[in-house]
Amino acid sequence: MAQGTTLVLLHGLGANRHVWDGVAELWKGDVYAPDIRGHGEAPWRAPYSFGAMAADVAEVLNRDYSGVPYAVVGHSMGGAVGLALASGWFGTPPAGATTVGVKLRWSDEELSRIPDLAARPPREFPDRAAAVEWFMKLAGLHGVLADDDARIAATIEAGVTGPLHHDAERRVTDGREPARTDPPGIPEPPEPLDQSSLPPAWRTAQDPATIEVGPPDMAGLLAAAKCPVSMAIGERDPLVAADHHNDLAAAATANPLATGVTAPHVFGGLGHNAMVEDPHAVAGWLTKLPGFADAH
């Protein structure tokens, strides 16, 4: 049984729990960092919504941390999951909630592409290096850290899987987007494939349908928060900027617990995955937030 306040760390879309390893190693208290459904070692299980993801986390907290206070910090998609927990809809709300790098503005083009991207099968690659490159792009780490950077070794190991077993439902890619080779409604079982004729297939450990989660209802989440809420961004994050937080002014006014979200903390020189790039900076900031001091 955990003692004191537990720090809950939630990863973003396309990533896994290991993006928080650096912060977890620095933390002096108890830490719970799960793989969110559809990612890492978690099952691929629809629906993919912030509520469903929060319910998964709450189930473990209610079962294994019953009666133990907790504080939650979520990166990007995980930030919205953490704010859903802050509502108290899924059980006891945290003592404090904070986010890092939550995208606040979505273009019509981005929104229109979600259904198509979610319906595609996982991309497969003939070698691990190509799958790693794709994973780095999905997790927002490509071009930020080298593939052989020790800080993300565990993240990559958990984010890429293969070689995969080949069967009649094999999905292939030839430089274009992948496509199924098995049309529905085949009346007779297909002939077994010659496994030796197929290259080994690698893919990322993420269900493409997780993109269905879409943009969070930040106004609704912040209005419902029942604990102090803080937000942060990386100075070089291409997905969000400090002035985007002005969009949250009405929600901040409506809930005194969220008054600070219009002026996010800015991690100087860091990008979207600030906790990976400089875990010391993120861990140090967390210790100063309401509800987090007891966790540390």
C-alpha cells in the first residue's frame, strides 16, 4: 500500500509511460505511471475517449490506492485525462492537477482528418529502425532526441513491437499507406501463407484508433475541476503557445481553482516533451505546485 500522496503520471498520444521515467526517478515519493489504453502494454480497447481513459486510471487508483491521496500530471492527451480525474466524476479527485503541452487550438483540417486516420490499420515496416522512426514521430520525439539517446531507450523499447506473426490478415505497406490484404466475407479459409516469403514486420505499440480521442473540452474540464489546476508548456513546443491559453479566460473566471491556467508556466528552451528533454526542470516545478508538495 502506498504511503503519503502518490504522484500519477500520464503520457500523451502515441507515447507510453516511459516518457515519465526521468521524472519518476527523481521523485522521492510514490509514483503510478500507467500505459493508457491503446498504448504500450495496455489493451487496444475502444472507446477511445478522455472519460474512458480516466476511468481506467481511476479503477486502479480506487483498487490499489484506496484512501491514498494523489496528485496528477498529464502530458498532452494525458493532461486532459488528468483533468477528467480532477472533476471527481470517477472517484476522489486529486489533491492537485497539472498539464504539460496540452494542444488548445485545432484547425478544421486537423479535425476533418481524424476519422480517416483512426480507421487505418497499423503501419508495418520491414525493419525495426523504420518503426522506431515512425514511433518517434507519433510521440513527438523525432528531431528532438537521437534514437540512441539513453533517456528514451525504455520508451522506444515499449513503443515498438515485432517482428510480428504473419497470417491471412497481414497488413502491408509498400511506401504508401498500409492496406488490408483480406477482404471481408471470404467464404473459405485462405491457404496458409508461406511465412518465409514475407519480411518480418515491425509496428508501433499504439492503436491508430486512439486518435479518435480528438480535442478535449477544456472549458468543460476546467469548470468541473475540484482541485487546484496548473498548466505548463515548452517554450519551443510547436503545438501550443502561451498566448493560446488566453482562450481559457472564461473557464478560468468560472472556477477559482483554475485561475492560473491563462498564464502557463513556460519551460525555457524546451519543446513538446519537456519532461523527457529536462526531467529535472519538470520535477522541480512540480514540487512547487498546490497538492504536489506532499507527494514529494
